[in-house]
Amino acid sequence: MEALRQDDPRRFGRFTALARFDEEASAVRYVARDTASGETALVTAARPELAAVPVFSRRFRAEARTAERLAGGWVSPPLETGKAAGTPGDGPEPLWTAAGYVPALPLDEAVGIAGPLPERVVRVLGAGIAETLSRVHATGAALQGLAPGTVLLAADGPRLTAFGPLGAAASAEAGPEDRLSVRLGYLTPEQIAGEEVSAASDLFVLGLLLAYAATGATPFTEGPAEGASRRIAEDEPELDCVPQELRELIASCLAKDPAERPSAGTVAAELALEGAAGLARGGWLPEPLAAAVADQEARVRALEVPAAGGAEMPGAYGVPGTAGTPGTDGAPGAAGTFDAEEAPGAETAGPGDIEEDRGTTRFLNTGPRPPRNDTPTTQLALPQGAAAPPPPALAPTAQQAPAAPGASAAHRAPAAPGGAPQPGHPYAAPAAPYAAPGSVSPAGPPHGGPTPYPAAALPAGAGGAGAGGGGPMVSLPLPPAPAPAPDPGASRRTLLTIAAAAVGGLVVGGGAMAALGSGETAAATDDKPAPKPRRTLPGQAPEPRWTYTHPASEAPPLTAAVWQDELLVLTGESQAAAVDLRTGKRRWQRADAAKGQAALAAGTDLVFVASPTEFLWLAPKDGKVVHRVRYTEAFDDLAVGPLAGSSGPVIWFTASHTVTVKAPKPKKGKKKGKDKQVPEAFFLAYDIVRRKELWRTPVPAGRAPGTPSYRVAAERSADILVRQRSASLTPAEVRAAKRKGSVRSFDQKTGKLLWTKQYGAATPEAATAGDEDGTLYAAVGTDLEAFEADTAKPLWRVEGTEGSVYGTPLIAGPLVHTTESSQSVGAIERESGRLVWRRSTEVPAPGNAPSITLSSSEKTLIAADAVQVTAFAADSGERLWKFQDIGAAEPKGATVSAPYRVLTVGKTAIVQRERSFYAFPVA
């Protein structure tokens, strides 16, 4: 860290800048604080010369919106985005975004402090990255932003801070005619071959990162720099130093053929079946890293609002420079300091060296950086002044260029001029004397960055030989991007240039990273034809048959139901509406059915809806009311509760009313007592085709106002098994149950109560379901147990995940499909209780158990939760695809927090999230 410079902004919206945190290729990051609330933030401000390039500013804003859509799990949400106020002078005001400060270390710095990381740490790190990759890949996009500097290690788990090729950039420079040059550094075999980037490309880079974390070195760096691309494309990685338990998985990620690499979900499950959060519970960082994170947090929180002259950081390593004198850096791990002129091997600054602001105070071994140059290899053209198109489903966000809107705070030491990373942290044990900026770098890299290529092999940058910006260049064909509409009024063109370089010595970069997603036209630098784009990505959800968005002028739907494979019937606060299942177009809306419960088929020609005050039968063609039965007329003024279940034309529901119980006649000489108002409840069966009540059975009243809430757990030939929802139990019933739930059996024909039983230690809240053969399945503690329904005899037990509970199971054929709050789903043999498969949805736990639905053919199991929808092969557990919608697309749109819901009909799965509906084909 260092003090604010004269030309630094002092205000970012509600945040006051305290100090410079670090500099990246295209942005400067500041520690800032909201003086009103005391909230500390990390502000990423784009460099003004880059912000002036239209394609850069559009990308920066798109990344801020993307960070909002991806917030959650291991991605931190942004706090505020805008233009800086209080910029000194008349210079341009930079773009900026603020994220909550989270103490964390970049992966390269963590390896510099602790050396190769223990296996458990690598597992948590890899599982967390893979879980987020899985979310990204579920949208059909690739991340393209993994790097040792964009992956952070926080106390509770890893953080990802870059979501596109800009995040992995080594440098970014603005050129003439609105040209933006970006140096990339991470290549995969398919990129070297000029093929399209896919989700599998992310898995290759993940393999590189895991190998680096486990060994402190990166595969493919042994040998001359000019042969790096050949080694990546042809050589097998050296993984002898990787722990045996991780070697096979990392090797599979580094397979040359993308089709042979595992999915992100597979990697996450193999590294941590309980999820990264579960494995990290109780602490996961080694003691030196935990201490470094805590120390970083303490020093940041000690920063005070600066006076006009800047800010100092108490307890910083290194002595602040005085006015007119460059600041100096302290040796890592040492209390003493020295000037750059006194550093061992220091050289006098030459003409190519960068000059430092003489009024600058520097902290934590942060020195001036040498300039970077670039050689363009590929150009993407965008008509100047063209409106920014909508961002892709996962527009890249970045920590390095620019820093991700949700990036966590983590300070970083600059790379030495020779290209070797430096430890740069007080907890690091230096392998060689520290070299001040401008000095000759020590021979051989310490831990703390990917192994660099030999400095002599790198082309000289603008700062001369040894400057950090150069690297071996390769010219690669670029897959074409969609061409924007021609702009005849544009006299100039905005150019985005992508170049390739060695970043930290990891790999040779290439121009195949073209997905900067602004609608740019690609112009490749050679004549090799671009490959045809792949139609699908592994794990990508299929193209929906149609999509439907509920009008913003209406409240979001309360319920959704399918009618006769023809209509999707939606009920809301103000009306009911029907959507054609073939086209996704709205067919009708009807105010009479407002706040109705799920629509059912009343025969073949009517739609049945239970509203709060009456039963309605609607015409499917136009929604016109054909019949109506008011509760006050048909059910003796009963207040009808929610539906408990249905089968064919029969529905079951509860109802209640209040009756007056007269006080008993008093004994002689005694006063008469008061009459009492007592709720009286019933369980009813009703035929919606004949519009006739079948039976009515008295049942215990529920919690005020008196109507109990039932759910049919199983339907058998002679009876139905019913559970009462715990929220409707009276306090007296709760005390009498002694924390045990019960199931009631009612005769199908007469409604007579046959029996009431308890099953093991199943609680009133326990998820319960039964089958037609007389077996009841109930969640008991963390396990799932099967019982004989009529005798309560235990049959088998399947252990669940520690700290998790089972949700409501789904019975189909020979299998019981399960769901757990650990965000796992699975299948169990009904007869034996043998676990057939169990897979994670890779949504960060804990949370509610996902709701599960089977396709009509029972071949596809679909799990839905608040984060995503995941489809599995029902028989084997093979993960088929994942889906997340984009949420509110407009910049000021509200955050959508509603969970996903799924309905299936024929070969279609209808996925709903608040107002949005998608019709996906399924097996």
C-alpha cells in the first residue's frame, strides 16, 4: 500500500479514499471508507487513459452488472458503481466500482508465504473454484479469467475475482484511434490450435492452478520460453510432486483433448463431496496464511481518513518517504529498511525506467512499476459511437484489468523487473535478498508466483531488457465474433487489440481469447480459416423451446400449474393467466381467479381453480367462468384451507368454522358460566368433475384461526396417508407429541379416520412420503428411514451428510429419489435401501434442500433451489446440465431472489424464476 498521490481521486460516491491498495494493468485499487457508516470498501478505478476508450468503458460497466448477477457463493457482490467525484484538476473522471473489503491473499502470494499448500487446502481451493465454474458453465459461457492473482484465499474459503480474459491480462494500453491493447497470458492446447474456447478450457487452467498450489511450480515452464506453446500442445505435464491423491484428477484436467477433461461438477465432487464450505468449516488456512490474513485486516482497519497530504498506515512494513524523496521498501520479514540506492545489486535508473511521484509514501514493498509495451496480434473492430449491446450471460469481470466489481481485498507485491515474482509479504521467508525496483532480480524464483521463463529469453519491453512487460508472442487465428450492424455515420473505428505474452511465466498467451463480448468484428492476422463454432458446451442447458416473461405491470405469479399438456396456468394477486404450452404466448387472463391455488383438470374441457372464496371452472379457450361454487353456500360457511392433495377428479382439503359451545347448566346456587367460541375443523373430499362433496370427517382444529394444514403423503387403494404441517399444530398438540410427528390414515371411500401413528424419531417438521405398497419414507435426524406404514416397523436406514437433513423424497419405480440440505440429490433402492448414487448440485451449502421433479418419462431428475436448476440422469446420477437465468437485465433492475421452480409435461420441463419461464426439452 501507499499514500494517495496528488492526482488520485479523494471521493468515490459515499466512500472516502484512504490509501492506494495496489495497481493492476488497467486499474488502480483504493482502500476507502464510508465515513457515515464506517463501512470499508475496496474501490477499483479504471485508469483514465483506458476509460476514455469506448470499448473499455462499456466492458467495465458490463462487468459491474455481471458481478451483481453472479453475486453469492464465492463471488462477492459490489456495493456501488459510478464515476469518481473530487478528482483533482481537470482530468477525466475514472470509472469505478466498490466492493466490500474481505481480508484475503492472492494464491501466488499465499504460496510465497507458505510454500506448496497442504492437500486439504488444495481441495478447498479447487472445490470452491469448480463450484463457481459450474455456475458459469450452466449458462453456456466459459470463465476465461483464472490466474494465481485472480483467485484469493479468505478465512472462510476461496474467492474468484475475474470473469473474463481481461482479468487474466498482463497489461492493457490505450493506443491511437481508440485502440486498446490487452496482453493475455493463459493458453490451452485448443487455443494454440486456433480452436474455440469452451468450458473445458477453464478446466485446463484449473488444473494448472491446482498443480501450482500443490507444488509451488507450474507445469510446462521447464525449457526455453520460445517452446512453451509446443510443450502445452504436445508434452505431458510433470506432476510427480503433486500429492498422489490429487494427481489423477489434475492430470485429467490437463488432458490435451477438451472432451476428455472432467466437468466442473465432477471436479468439485471429487475434491470435496460435502462442498468447499463444508470442507473449510473450522478453518482451512495454514497458520502462516491465517496470520497474514488477520494482519492484513488489522492494518487496513487502522487506516484513518487522510489529511490533505495523504494517508499513512500504522504498522506498515517499510519507512514512508518524505516529501520530495521517493519512498523506500522494507525487506520482507525484516524490521529494518534501506533506500533503493543501497539495495544489493541496485542499478541506476536508466532512460527506460519509470519515474515515481516524489510526494509518494509507499507501504509493504510496493514500488514503481516498469512500463509495459505490446505488439498487436489480433484486432477486433467496433464502430465508434455504437450503442453497447447487452452483455453475454457471463460478461467477464476482472481483478487485474479491471479488478472485478466483487473483488476481495488482497495486497500484492510487484513483479521484479526480470519477470520473477517477489514474496513481498512480512510473513514470507525470503530465499534471496530483496531486490528493490530497478535492481537485478535474484536468480531463480522464490515461491509466490508461477515459475517464470528465463529473463534473457523474453523480448525487451519499453523499459529495456529485463522490463516486465515483454514475453514470447504467438500469432493465432481468432474465431469470428458476430458483426455489428454497419454504422455509415462512423468516421473512425474503435479498435480492441488482443496480444499474447507470458504472464508470470505460466504459459504463452494467444489471440484465441476473443470473447470480450462487445459485438466487435474479428480480423485475424493470418489466412487460416476460423473453426466452426460448437453448438453446445458440456453441461450447458439445452436451448429452450420458448421463454415467457410475466408483465412487469402485474405482480409475480403465486402459483403455476400445467393443464392437460396444453396450458400453463398462472395465478397472482390480481388475476389468473394462461400461457400456451406450444408457443409460450399468453392466451388469456381472468381477474375472478386471483390468488387461486394450483389449477387442475376438471375432465377434458374445464380448468379448475380454487380461489380464496370459491371454486371456479374456467373455459381453457378464453378463461371465461363456466361454473362457480362459493364456499359459504356449498360448505355451510366453512373457511376452506389450502388443498392437501388431489388424485384424478378428487381433491382433499381442510376447512373450519367457529361454533358456540353453551356453558353447562350450573348447579343449584351457582352462577351460569359463559358460552365459548370454539373452532371446529374438518377434512373433506370433493369431486371437481361432478362438483360434489364426497365426504367430510371431523379432525382436531389447528392453530388459530382453526383450520389445520394437511399434506397427502401417500395414496393407496384403500386409504390416504396424511401429515399435518407443523406450523398449524396447536401448542397443546406440540407438547403432547413430544417432538414426534404423526401420520393419519383416512378411508378413501368414507373418510373415516383409521389410525394415527408415529414413526421412529421423525419430528413434526420431518419430510415424509409414502408409496402405494405401504412403505413410508421419513427424515430422521440426518438420515432417511423406511417404515412399514401400517405397523411403523423400521425397514432400512440410509445415512445422510453430516449436518444435513433430507427433504421430501420422490418415489418412482424401483427408486426413491432423495434431496438434502447439503445440496445433494441421489437415488436409493426402495426394496433394500442401497444407495445407488448421490451427487452435489454444487450450490454452496447450507440451505434448504432442493426441490426435485421427475420428467414424465422418469428418465431425468431435476433439482431446483434458490441459485440454479440442475438436471441429472435419474438412473445413474450423471449430471446433464445446469441453468441459471440472467435476472433483471437492466442496469437498475431489482435483484431477483425468488427460488427456481420446475414443472414437467411430456418431454418439456418448465423452469420458473419469479416472472421468467423457460421451456426446456428433456428426456
